Amino acid sequence: MIPGTSLVFLLLLYLLQGSNSSFVKLNDNGYEDVIIAIDPGVPEDENIIEQLKEIVTTASTYLFEATQKRFFFKNVSILIPESWEDSLQYRRPTYESYTHADVRIAPPTVPGRDEPYTRQFTECEEKAEYIYFTPDFVLGKKLNEYGPAGRLLVHEWAHLRWGVFDEYNEDQPFYSAKSKKIEATRCSTGISGLNRVYTCQGGSCVFRTCRTNSTTKLYEKDCQFFPDEVQTEKASVMFMQSIDSVVEFCNEKNHNQESPSLQNIKCGYRSTWEVISNSEDFKNSTPMETSPPPPVFSLLRPRERIVCLVLDKSGSMSGSNRLNRMNQAAKYFLLQTVENGSWVGMVHFDSTASIKSELIQIKSNTERNTLLESLPSVAGGGTSICKGIQAAFQKNSQLDGSEIVLLTDGEDSTASGCVETVKQSGVILHLLALGPSAAIAVIQMSDITGKHLYATDTAENNGLIDAFGSLTSENANPTQKALQLESKGSTLNSDSWMNDTVIIDSTVGKDTFFQVTWSKQPPKISLWNPSGTPVTNFIVDTASKMAYLTIPGTAQVGIWTYHLQAKADSEILTMTVTSRAASSSVPPITVNAKMNKNSNSFPNPMIVYAEVLQGYIPIIGASVTAIIESNSGKSKVLELLDNGAGADAFKNDGVYSRYFTAYSDNGRYSLKVRAHGGTNSARQSLQHPANRAAFIPGWIVNGEIKRNPPRPETDDAQTVLESFSRTATGDAFVMSDVPSGPLPDLFPPSQITDLHATLDGDNINLTWTAPGDDFDVGIVQEYIIRISGNIIDLRDNFDDALQVNTSDLVPREANSEETFVFKPGKISEENATHIFIAIQSVDESNLTSKSSNIAQVALFVPQGDPSPDPNYPSPGSNPSSGWLALVFSAVKMYGSH
């Protein structure tokens, strides 16, 4: 046994620190283990592979130049779909998978919509999820619209790796500058071009100057910025890397702090190079003196999945019904989770180990049932994890990329002896820790490539079954994976009922599987399909205390109803329902759950993220909740929000987020998320991604505009979805330094990130989303609102700025909309062109939030381009409202650091 709980716990924290979904690492200035994965839905085309090599090679040179000789791409793996024809040059992947890919090549969500983007829903300086390209973009068919693909990859890499944002803003493409002119949102302002509208009438199309909208006092909606093809400006890669002269990121000297770019909004006016310079990559590197070598490519193609269950049957498994719960969960995995075509074996271990089943390829229920018979029936003996793992190695000649699912409940002081063996083997090890004492050394084995899942002894939370259910193949087509629709448990007295419904929507229904478990006596089970017809053919396994059935064919769409009646006091009943996609051509609705980090210490908050998608299309308007269970079995339920406030970075992007601070123990915590779409509530969102690549409308060549074909735009129409339900399990996380007893109030209100301002006569109208007493929970005590004529002074010296009287402002509940109207006092800056406004929140313990994003109103009418066309009145113009020219409001959003 490892002596001392605190020592064990510190080791666990150390091993978990820095775990991330990406395997990329920086070694001698070169990025290694970059994964580019081609989606199984992409038709076979070897040209895609060759083009990817060319794109990465040219990107490496451009990256090296743009980062002042610091970074390049050293080795890159290209993951090829299993459905593509095999080749001698393709080898089997080890840890590389589609789930962990840094770049994904997938069909467009809407035909013709080939916009590259980076899936980014975390804060400034934090790594993003992945880069998305379509096959047509990779094949060079979108060169005119987006420029050279290698350069664009560097733009997206900066999003992905360093957490910077675009230096444009499609929602605010123009702004009123201090020069009292309307400027295009860009960095640097040295990028020259023309603002024009392309208009057609009677078969004749012309470019005309942009006109000013009388409401916004900025250019009309259809106005576009056309850059000069020939430029001398070198920055910035995050504005328009396709300009030949652009070879740098904007830095502190040339950064445009005035523009409402996403970089300013999210990163507190800092330039992209300032953010990059603060990254671990930058701090751990120095400029190279020689040119880097070209990237080395590995071509990988998945083979059949190989999984070995390594199951703990030591003496401690006889307590808390653990052995039986393990068997229930393992049967669920064998009957439903593992995919057809997979090879599965089984090892039992206590102080020794034995192989209970050689690898068997699953082709039908025959093989699944054979494996069920190999599960352990008696617990006893000591614990030797290494012997279990070594036994799994013995009968598996193909270790690279094979998986070990290790379930254990006990500490093992010898486990560290095989850590290096596992790491060097190429095996992916998933740890399922049952109870608080699972061996720490195993985390080190699973930290690099496998999942770390956790279940407490509170059986009604169904954590162990959920954990096994999450172990689907990371390279399988999503339409082949088992998706969990329901996972629920309850402790009941005799004759009490657990009644509920589960929704089967039209995107699922194949291989629909119902599983009921109990702890004492078989319950009465009643199940009705949406037509009201009883379904009665459950297979009852009294030895494992479970019953299950599979609906043949495709299950009926609609609401299925179940009633479970307990037949003993203190009975624990659970219901689990899974299904697969109804059609291989229609992506199912999916939910992915994660925390922002795998380890943390009090009083720092955690952030829960749940991504609800259909394919790559966000699902908005769903009801999403997270259930977080501590080491001791205490659960906290959180409603997750997609409102663009608090922990949520972007509104309506299909990512639902929330802060979590309700810590009860030190140690492991598990995460489960439920998503529900009610009738006429959840919708597909075709709104463009927040970080899509800049589209080039055309170029100014020798004084004339050469226009590109327009970007295929879909309106923001939202397709209303039928009702659906999903559950998902995320990786465990670990907390330290949590004090015993009631937690002290060390949590300030969350930062306000959506402050808006408009000017109405002499008054300024403000709106924002209310933070809470503890980040985004509760009610703050008061707001401090300050104004200034200098944006940087307000950011850096908030306490010195002029304070607004808020004595009549009563804060509302967190996540409510707040409004406030005030008449600004005289600011100290002479000749100020704008009034800048920011807010801090104060809670009842006098803890103060970070300063909000900075909103602004302009005190002048900006000048548009000269020589407007007199034949066209300005949109929305009204000859009688010339008094509006005295002052105007233009809502701008700027980030606060």
C-alpha cells in the first residue's frame, strides 16, 4: 500500500496535471504528434492525402516565419478512414484517433458551405478543440475565397494552440474610429482597401460607395471591405493571412485597440503576439538559427478494434456489492457498447491473474454471450494490477492501438512497476476507478492515451454502467456507436415505483437496448412503446440482478414509458437505455461532456462544458443539466446555459457551460450530463461559427475591384427538432485543498462579458447578463459602474475612473437580463470622442469581480467614404431627423483582461 492519503493524493494530482484531448507537444521548436483525421463520411480520394501533405509543408514554413523562427511542424499523422482501401504504406494507429484529432476533414454541414473554422469555446489563451476543413477546401477548390490553404492553417493553428481570436468581427465589420471616420474592423490599420457595395439592378451590376445607416451611423449591411492586392503591411496573420505581404502577427506596437475585433473582445485589447508570447510554447523555446526540416508524415488506417477487459476480483470487490455491479456494467459493455467486428478478450486478477477468454471477434450475439459466461462470480485475494495487465499482453500479438479496460477498486503498491511497460507498449489503457481507493499509479498509464473514469459506491447514480457505456470506439463512424438515451436510478422501499419516460427520436432507433438492475429482489418491470403496446420480453439474469431486452429492427419513434416497482425495502433500481443511429446517412444527435481541466485546487472554479450537436451542426434551445458526484457520493445538479455569459463563451453555439464550485470533498469527482429537447424547443442552428475563416470578397487590382463569387450564405433560420434525450459521461477530475466543513466564501462574482451600451438623447442605456454572488450562482450585492474617455485607462485603472451613481440599481438573480439608464457626468479627458463604460460586481463578502468587457458610445457622427452616390438615399434615412446627427450610439464590445 502507498503510505499516507495525502501523499497518494498529491501524486494523483501530479499525474493528472496538464492532461488534454490533444497529444501535440513541442520538442526543439517542432510540433510533434499532430493528428489530422479524415472523417469516415468523406468519399475515398487519395488526392486529399497528397494535398494535406502539401498544405502542412507550406504551413510549416509560413509558421516559422510568422513566429520569428520559433515554431514549425515536425511530425504529423494523417488518419485515414477504415472504409478506404488499405495500402502497404498505411500502418495501424496507436493512440491516434478521430476524437483526439487536431484537424478534422469532414463534409460541409450544408452543401457548398466550405468555410474553415476552429471549434473554440474556451477563454483567451486556452487551447481550442479542433480545426475543421472540408474536402473541397483541402483540394484547392476554394483558393479564391480563402487564399492559400497553408497560410490559413497557420491562422487556425493560432486559434487552436494559443487561444487567440480573429482580428475581424463579422457581426461588427465597421466601427467609428477616433479619427472620426468609419473604419473596417481589422489589424493592422495599415491594411489598405475600399469599402464598397456590389449591387445589381435591371441586369446591370456595379460597385458603389457604402452609405451610412441613420440608426447605427455605420455603413449599411451589404458594405464590404475590399483589400488592395498589393500591400506592404506585414500584419496580421489573424486578420487576412492571404495578403502576400502579411507575414507577422499584430504586436503591441501595431495592434489596433480601437476595433471591435474578437481578439480585443476576448483578450482585453492585447495583440495576438502578446498572447502568443505569454504561452508555454513561447516561454519554453528560443528562435532557431537554421531553417527547420520539412514535416515527416505517417499514414494511419484503423483496423478492427481490439479490447481486453482486465477485471479486479480481489477481496475488496466483495464489499458494497462491487463485484455484481462490475458484472452488470461489463455485461452492458459486452451486450451493447462494443461494436460488431471488434475483438474482445478477458482477464481476471487478484494477487495473481488468469486469462478467462482469448480474443474473440464479435460477429453476433453468440460471441457476446460466450464472453458473458467468462465474468467472475467470486471475489477474494490480494491486488496485483501489473499481473492483470501482463496477462492481457500475453495473448495479444498486436499491441499497438489495442485497448485495455482496467477496472479496479483497490490500491496496489506494486502498480508503479509496470507503468513504463504500458507506456512503451502502444496500448491504450482506460481506467475505471470504483470507489475512492483505486490505485494511483494506474493513472499514470492512462494519463497519456486512455480515459480516466470514476464511479462511487452509490449505485443509484448508475456511474459504473455509465462509465462502461462511454467506452465506444474513438475511430468508429458515429452512426455505428451506441448512444445513451437514459440513465437513471433510485432507492425505493417495497412496492414503491420508479416511473419515467424515454424519448426515441428519428435519428436513432437501431439496436435499442433497455437494461434494468436491482440490488435485492427482481422488480416488476412494465414497458410500453409510443403506441401504448406493452413490451414484455425482458431476459432476466437473476445471478447478476439485471434484466434486459433489445428492440428488433428500428424502434418506434416517440415516447416510451416504463414503470419499475420495487419488491424489497431500500431497493436500488436503475434503468439504462441506449440506441444507435437509425440511418448511416443521417448523423444522430450527440452530447459530449467535459470539464475545463482534469485537476484543480480550492478555491479555483471548474467549468462544465456540454456540446450538443447533430453531426457538426449545433443544437440550441435544449435543456442541459450536469450531475457532478464527489468521492463520498454527494451529487450536485447544475443547469448548463448557452447564453454567452459567465462561463459560456459564445451564445447559441451548441456548447452549454457553467461554473462549478460546490465542492464537498478532496479527491475524484465524476461528471454526467443530460440533454433534453422538448417539443418545439430545441433547434438546429445554421448560424456561422464564431471563428470561421475570413472570406475574401475580392481584391483591388490597379484601382479596380476584381470580385470573387459571393460566399454561399445560409440564413440564420433554425430547424425545429423533434423531442430527444441523451446522456453522456465525461472524464473524472480531481480536487485538492478543499477545507472540511462549510466552505468559506472565496468565490467572487463572474466577469460580465456581454455589456452593451447605446446613447438615447442625453442618456446612456446599458444591458448585460447578471452574474451571481458565487460566479454565476445567486445575486450580487451591488454593481460599480465607471466611465472614461480613454479605453486603456479604464481597463488598467478602473478604480480611478469616474463612478456612476447606482444607488437605485437593485441586482437581479444570476443569468437574468439587467438594464440601467444613466446620464453621464463630465469625464476628465478633453476632446474625448467616445465614452467608455465598464462594470465590476461586488458580493456580500465584499469580493469583487474582474472588470467587465468595455462598452462604448461615440460622441460624433463618423465620416463615410467621400462622394456618395446622390441617386441613392441612405437606408433608413429620415429628412426630419437631422438632430440625430448631434450624437449617436454605436454598440461596441471590447474585452477586459
